[in-house]
Amino acid sequence: MLLGVVAGLAHFYMWRRLVRDTTVAGGRGRRWGTVALVSAYVVMLGALGFGGEVALVAWPGYLWLAMMFYLTILLGIFEIPRVVLLRRRVKAPVLVGAEQQAEPEGTSRRVFISRSFALASGLTAGGLVGYGATQALGDPEITSVPVTLSKLDPSLSGFRIAVVSDIHLGPLRGRSHTERIVRMINEQQPDLVAIVGDLVDGTVDKLGEAAAPLKDLVSRHGSFFVTGNHEYYSGFEPWLLELERLGVNPLRNERVAIQRGGAAFDLAGVNDVAGRNFNDAPDFARTLDGRDTTRPVVLMAHQPVQVEDAAKHGVDLQLSGHTHGGQMFPFHAIVPVQQPVVAGLEKIDGTWVYVTRGAGFWGPPVRVGAPPEISMIQLSG
């Protein structure tokens, strides 16, 4: 509801700058421009309301959401030069056309300036969205991340964990998306695969086929999963059962020992914080108490903010996602309001936390300044 109101205000602002200020009152241009913006707003609301179930609505609706976002920002940035030019008493080129020639010179000048800024905004926004779509829909990057853990036994040095998050299977991303991710992970020949939440945006009945290629993941020590917030919106219990059937092991406030060459580290997983509203809250004490503190623990936790509890329990490395690296510039500057790390590796209160940008997207199929990735963590002692 709130998003609809905000989007409505943004569309009214765009109408003023893109339609009213660039057309002649009563002309066909203004009528058609108004119809186009109203239609785009309705399609966008459809995508937000039920586009999660209908790809035909989701594609144009979410793409327009990205266009609306960048158009609003760019038009706002151009407000100052626009106002300055409109106030200057300099003769501007007179637009050609019967309607414009009939208008007073001042009016023609205002229309010319408004059209110039509208065109600049539209071309820039279109370029950003087009570029962002190629990034979002293209192959994820493979990011190599060396991490030193002081407790790690030397025989475990070089242990490689493939970390993938925020795949977001749904109306815009299906089976082929999963197949590509599985292929790219398998090509890296990891020792272990960690899927740190937000795999799906829909039920098992609708997306089970899209997730099926996960059964083909290959690693020496198996594949593991923890819930993200979107699993709770999609029916987390059926999904946990489905993942077990596919050979992906959910870690629900529990840990397992990963052993090689007589040495070991603990792999732990906690539920996402959204589980508190579904009687499935994260429980760090249950997950980590009573373990052998002489060996390191690697924790899978969907949201970076969970590092606050992880550090209190002596976690050596936390693997997270959730942020998408901001997904669309300049959201990377807003994420720190809620999360301690936007993307990459940082140490917080003595605990390393690595946040992957995710391999999919949520909402608009657009990524600007935050390309999708699959991360390869290489441990060393």
C-alpha cells in the first residue's frame, strides 16, 4: 500500500516533467503521454500485487519500476539547471510545428528546455536499466575470496567453499537459471557448497521443477542450506523437505563436523531472523553451545546483521547474503542502515563475515553496480 502511494506520487511528478511540461495543453501528445504513464503505473502495480505469479505482467511491471526509480532521480537532479535556464532571459531556439508556432515565444522556450531535460533523463534512465538488465540476466561472476582462520588445522588449508545466495527462483528466473548456477559451481570443483538463503519466491508446487537441478550439485563434503527471509514467505517447511529430497542438507539451528585428513572444523547454520514470526527463530545457543572451541566454526546465516550474535558465540567466519550488494545503485548507500556489511569480507567484533552479492535478483531484473556472483571461499590457517 505504501509503495503504491509513493509510486503514485513519483508518477505524478514524472507526468508533470515528462508530459505536462513538454506538450501543449489539449494536444494529442499530452493525452497520449498521460495514457502511457497511467498504463505503466497500473502494470507496475499488477507486478507488485500479483506479478509474482504471472510472468507476462512481472517482466514489464518490474522493468518499469526500475525505469521509474531512475527517471525520478534524474529528473530531480535536473531540477536545478532546469529552473536556472527557465529563469534566464535568453532567447532559445523556437520549436518547429504548427502548435508550437502558434504559442508565445516564452512558452516555446519553456517547452524546448523541458523537452531537452526530459529526453536526457529518459535516455540516461533507459541506458542504466538496459545495462542493469544485461548484468542481472547474465552469468554470475566467480569471486575468489581467501580467508585466514587462526584455528584451522594446516591439513585443511586450501579447503574451498562455494557460497551462493539470493537465487530468487520465481516468475522471472526458472530452471535454466538453476542449471547455470549448478554448472558454474560444479566447474569450480568445491569441497563444499553453502546456499545461504532466499532460494525461492514461490511454493514448491510452482517452483519445484525450477529447483530440481540442485540435485546435480557435486562437492566432496556435500551441499548445505539455511533459510532466508523469502523462504518464510514461500512455505519454508515444504521447501526444507524438498531440498532434503534433492540432496541439499538444511541446517536448522544445528552444526556438523567437516573432517579431512584427521582434522575438522564445524559447519553451523542458523535460521533467518524472519523465522521469529513463523515459530522458527534463530537459536545461536542451541547451534553453537557445547562445541570443541579448539577448532574453527564456519556459520551460515542469511543476514549479515546476525554477526552480532555470532561474534558473542565465538564464530570464526560467517557466510551471508541478503543484501544483493545493493542491487541497484545507489541502494548500496542505504543498506548499511540495516546491515553491517553490504558485500565482501570484513571483520566485526573478532568474527570474519563474508557477504556475497547473490546470484539472482529481487523485483526488477536489473543490477547496477552490483553484478551477481558465486563466491569461492578458500580457507587457510
